[in-house]
Amino acid sequence: MTATLDPPQTTLLARVVPLKVGSGRGLSLVERNARVMRRGWLVVASGFFEPLFYLLSIGVGLGALVGEVKVGHHLVPYRTFVAPAMLATSAMNAAIAETTFNVFHKLKYSKIYTAVLNTPVGPGDIALGEIGWSLARGGTYSAIFLVVMAALDLIHSWWALLALPMALLLGGSFAAIGMSLTTFMKSWTDFEWVTLLQLPLFLFSATFYPLSTYPGWLQVVVQCTPLYQGVASLRALITGDVGWSLLVHAAYLLVLGLVGLVVTARRLERLLLR
């Protein structure tokens, strides 16, 4: 009599996303990107300065004229109001830059992923690897930005210790969604839609003005955007106005990131293996 072996148990994520959970194969792609970027570190570093300049010019310069802004139950200086929004913007910009333009070039022109698939790395591992690299880049921006905020005395609560994990969650969500959208792009002109979406998010996610200044219908629209979730949560952590809404923001970003990961992995499998 021959013994039969039960099929290995797989997690729900493994059934939905085509990757070996816990294999760590995506880390090889992170390492590859890090080696390539050692020669282009100045380009990577430049992404940090745009939100910093906005903070110094609008938050600090214009802030002297604006005065204090109400955040929850607190009145804070305008520069303290703007700083968390610039932190969220920095995380968003890093994620979008890495998982749109760079991924599109690797996918359509340099054919990096076609070569990668000749190794044990699969489509899901590629998705995790690229999103992981985006998190490494965005996490670096966020950590440095937090140091700058501390130096400028813009942090008013010990809850700010959770600001970096929240910024990483925000960056991961944008990275996953950005990469999933990139898999549908046909040419470079399609990226005009990325800019068209990114600019309104930057300007109208309660970054420079309190949510209460918008009309009622626009407040609802703003509250549904992913950048607002990051801005609101980071602002709450840095000012100490923490409530249960913070969990709602985190859950929103987590679900958004998981959806983006699933779509990206499935699209890569379709584009590269069929």
C-alpha cells in the first residue's frame, strides 16, 4: 500500500497572489535596485527636497502671516499644520516615482522582469520586491523629514514615534496602486494621467487648508482620497490629537495596499507568463 501525502496548506494570500509566501525572493529584486541606485543616488535624493522646500516656503514663511490653525481640539502654528502633510506628500511622491516611471521602463523597454522570471522569482515576488524597494526609498525620505521636523520644533507629541510606520503604510499603499496602474499603461503619454491625478491630491487633501474650509460636498470627496488618510493620520500623531479615527485611516490604507498588490501580481502574471 502506498502512502498518500496531503497537499500542503496555503494561506489565503498565497491563493490570491501568485507568490511563495515567506520565500524572500522579492528581496533579491530590492538588492538589485539598491545596487543600481548607488550610482544614481543624487536623483533619488532629489525627491526629498520638493516637500522640504514647500515646508520652508509655505509652512515657515507664509505661516508667520497665517498664525494658528485648529487641529482637532488643539490650536497649532500653521507650520506645524503643514509639516505632516509634506511628510505624507514625500511618502506619496517616492512611491509613485518608483512604481510608475521606473517600473514601466523595466517592464516595456529594458525587459528586466522577463530576465528575472528565468530565475525562481515569480510575478508576485516581483510585485513585492518593487513595492519593498519603494518602501525603502520612501522610508528614507520620511525618516530624514522627521529629523528635520524635530530640528524645527514641529513635533508636539510622543505619538510621533508612530509617524514613520504610518508614512510607510501610506507609501506602500501608493506603491501598490501605482504599480498596478502601470501594468495597464501602453506608452509614456499615458503617464499624463498620473500627473493629472497626483496634482489635485497634493493640493486638495487638506495639505494647506483645514478640511472645514472646503464646501460640504468637496469635504466628502477629499475624505475618500488616500493622501487625505495619510495627512490626517500623520497630523494627528504629530500634534497628539489621536482618536479612533486613526484606526480607520490605517485600515483604509492597508486594504488599498493589499488590493493594489493583488492586482499587480495578477497583471504581471498575465503580461509576462502568457
